[in-house]
Amino acid sequence: MLDSSRWTASFNYALTSSINLASAPLGAIGNATTKFNAVFDGAGYTLSNLNIPAHTSDHSNVGLFAYLGATGTVRNLNINTATVTGFAAVGTVAGYGDTGSRISNVVLTAVNVTGNDQNVGGVLGYTSGTVYRAAVRGSSTIQSTRNSVQANVGGIAGTAFGTCAACSVIELSTTASTVIVRDTQ
């Protein structure tokens, strides 16, 4: 599992190639105490076969980045085939995004995100930051087992008090607690 203490705001991080994570279940980067306040640039590369199980005792703030702080940025990243599970504030890229956090130019394909409560989204569970040019496509399911309108489930974000611009969810169908993205290829 990833060691969150190794990711500091003193550095910026960038992928230099695509990575298949099929044999490497990940723990999340950052938490409510040590928020990710740096830049992660995917440089247009792809993380594939991402598996992020619930990782905290209350299973909240679950995603590749559990908690993006006010200066946390994730950009230019593709994720192909991912499974993310948790309780609340669950998303593929981030569980929670502070005011000032930014996610941009992110494309998710074939993601399955499941929360047991509220704020479950394809890209992130909860944000008061900015999401720009994010897309969810290709046989994806985002759901809460809470099964009520208070579940706050969305293709991009479960709850967004910040800005979401130029975002898309392709071939969408919804119920009160599930978003299904159909494969359009």
C-alpha cells in the first residue's frame, strides 16, 4: 500500500508512463490531518486496474487521493478500469476536495464506485473546490447502498459546492442512488 507520509507539499509529482496497478491494491494519498497539497500531473498517461478499498476506520474520504487540501491539484490523468469502495465521500480521483483544490483534464473509463452512505461521485465524493474538464464514460457505475435521495450520488461529484465546468458523463441513466454510464463504443 502507498505510504501517505511520503507525499509532501514540497514536491510536485508527474507520471512518466502509464501504470497497470492490477497486482497493487492502493491505500489513499492524504487524509484529513495530512491533506494532499501538491500537484499530481498524470501527463496524459493512464492508471489502469485501480483498486481502492475502504482504508480508514470510518471508511470515509476514499479515492486515489483521500483528501485534497486547498492547494491540492490533480490534472491530465486517465483512469481505465477502477473499483473504489467506502462509506461516505467516495470518488475515483478524490474522496474530499477542500476549497481551492483543483481537478482538471481527467477522463475515467469503466469505473465502479460504491459508497454506503452519502457523497459518492465518479470523479470525487465531495468538493468545494474546482473540477474542470472531467469526464466519466464507458460502462461505469456510481452508487450508494443508502438507496435514498439523500445519498447525493453524481456522475462527476456526489456533492459539489465549488465549480464544475466543461464536465461530461456520457450515456447516463439514474435512480435515486445509482448513476449508470453505458458504453458508447
